[in-house]
Amino acid sequence: MKRRPLIFLAALGTYLAVASAPAGATFSIVARDPATGDLGVAVQSHYFSVGPIVPWAEPGVGAVATQSLVEVAYGPRGLALMRDGRSAKDALKKLLDEDKFADVRQVAMVDADGEAAVHTGAKCIPAAGDALGPQFSVQANLMSNEKVWPAMAEAYQNAHGDFPERLLQALEAGQRAGGDIRGQQSAAMIIVKGERSDKPWTGRVLDLRVEDSPKPIAELRRLVSLWRAYKKSDEGDAFITEGKVEEALAAYSEAARLAPGNDELLFWQAATLWKLGREKEAAPLFRKVFAHDRRWVQLVPRLVPAGLLADDPESIRRIQSLAPGGRRSG
């Protein structure tokens, strides 16, 4: 039997050593928003549930995307190094120096000061490459062509809107340029605040995942729009707490505009209006919600013990009578 060439055996050994890692054919962006200091990662991959694997971020510390033949540890270890004071560039270099399979990795980092660093290993499956820009990096591997990452960089730099919108536009540009040679499957976006806190959960601005979809970037955009709507609703609740009724109503109205047909947002807006004595404004909202699903009618009296509606049986009856047919339910 012929002896296999040594170069083949060496390549086989490398493959077996990293074969257990997810093969992340992926394009992503890591960035710091210069306007707010927020740090974010957005990613799309032809791989199921990319969210727990590629994107990592910590408030006031940095953001990481680890992909290609993935070593997930680059995420938490990179954040730990930046948390301890290393720059993105120094943190990435240290991890690469310790990784004997660095030539199959693709990793990007951005720190809280906005320094970005990226590595595309020589053995990443082509088309593979990256582009650094002011406070951001885009990177891609196993793409249909070499136009993907330059298109992402250009789109991000020319984009308008809030930080999530600009990250989305980078992903959309990568897809328009050709995207993953195998197609689409999952996407994710994480955004954290630029300041550290002893309560890090308060610094998580956005954390969205699309696990499996024929159009994951479009679905991620839909989820971002819904996130904006709920954020506006939360702002409305905060205004109510501060006694700023008109500002609250404006926020609730914007939430409803951003998520048309969302019964949840309409119901709580209606309940708030009713408790404030603005029954004429609340009534059409209740009618719309009750017409879609009568289970909301059953929920109304349960708001009384929580103090969200007055303990007034006649008032509760009048709300429930707004349901189709005017009959009390539940």
C-alpha cells in the first residue's frame, strides 16, 4: 500500500483537531457607536443558531465576533482580557499567539475606546477577508465572492439612523453583494452600553436572535422594529411614573405605530388611559384589542389587585362591555 504524503497527514491532523468546532460560514460586524459609546455585534450565517456562538459583548468592555472554524473561547476570553485593561489589538494578539490553529480562525474585536482589531487566518475557506474602519471591523468567510466585506464596510460608514439600523444595513449590504455561498439560515445582534456597571444586566441594550429562517436578516430587522416599539412603550410607562402624561401618550402612540396590530401594546396603552380618566381615548383601543382576541377581556379585572385599574366594579364592567356583542366575558 502506498504511504500517504506527510503533507496530507498533517492537514488531516489539523482537520481532526478542529472538526468538533462549528464551521461558521459567516459575515459579521463589530463596532462602537461614536455617538453613544454603545458596543455591538451583528452576524449572519448559514449555520443553525449562530447567536450563542459568534457574537459576544460586555458593557463598558468590548465586543467580539469569533467565526470560521470557531473557537468560542475567543469571545469570553477576549472580553476578560479587555476587562482587565488590554486593548482589542493586544487581547486578540495574545489569544492568537496561544492558538495553534489560528490559521483557521476569523476573529474581530472592538474595545470601549473604539479600537478595533481583526484576524482572518490564511486557511479560512475563501472567499474570506476583512476590512477595518473607524471604530469598527467587518469580516466574512466562505462567501460567494470577495465583494461582501467591502460592501459591508461601505454601507456601515454611509448608513444613517440609530446604531441597530446601521448594523442592519451592514448585514443587508453583505447579503446583497452575494453573502454566504451556501445561502442564509440564522442571524443575531447584541448591543451593550459603553459604560461599565456593577449591575451589568442594566447595560444590555439589545439581544436578538433568529435561530433558523430562510431570510434571517429580514427577520432580524422585524425584531429590531418590534424592540423599538417595546422600548417606546417602556418610555411611556416611565413618563407615567413621572406624571408626564402627554409625553407618555406620545410614546405609546409611537410604539403602536412601530408595531401595528400588536394587541399587547394597545391593551396596556388603553389600560393606562382608562386609569387616567381618559376613557374616550381608551375605548377604541380596547374595542380593537377585544375584537382580535376575547382573552384580553378576561384579563381586565385581574389588573385591579395590581393597582393598574381602579377597584370599581362598574368601571370594569364598562371596559368589558366594549367587547364585540357587549357581553361580559370571564
